[in-house]
Amino acid sequence: MSNTTSAPHETCNSYRDLKVWQRAIELSVALYRLTVGFPKEETYGLSSQLRRAGVSIASNIAEGWGRASSGEYKHFLGMARGSNFEVQTQLVIARNLGFGEQNKLQTAEDLSAEVGKMLVAMMKN
């Protein structure tokens, strides 16, 4: 796609139809559920960082969808990918510190890996 063509609106009516956006929402919800079990002193630390980065993934996908060109759309997909890497890094830290329930941590890690693969695939198109 060139920078003057529109984002992939030809195949979907809304960013809400994008599987990657749907999975990113699931990831964000999983991160909120995970961080509820973090120590209270992490409320403004790792909990907040994970939640912010998780919300940023779906938000950047949606914002990119609303942009005028495929170049801008890919830029925001790249930002979403960066936020996903933040989440993955923070999940490693949480695991190493023993924060959160292991099944919830694994769910978040699995969703993040899936979202990451989907973002790479979308950026190649």
C-alpha cells in the first residue's frame, strides 16, 4: 500500500471487526484481572504500567484505523506492537517477582504472543 491509500477499510466496516483489536481487548481485560492480585504497593508501579500498556495496544489499533492513509495506519500498528513488547517485558518481571496467579499470568502471556503475531502479519500487508 502506498501512503495515499486508505487503511484496510475495504475488508472491514470498523476496527471492532479486526480480530487483532478483539484479541487486544481480551489481553487488556486479562491484564486487569491479573494485576488485581498484585501487591497493593504495586498499584502505582507494575500494575499501572501493565494496564496502561495493555490499553494502549487496542487504542493504537483503533486510532490507526481512523487515520487517512495506510502509512499512518502502519505507524499506529507499530506503536501497538511496541506497547505489546512493553507488556511482554512487564509480564516477565511480574513472573520473576512471583506476582499474580500463574494461570492468569499464562493467559496474559499467551494473548500477548498471539496479538504480537497478528500485528506483524498486519504490518506486512
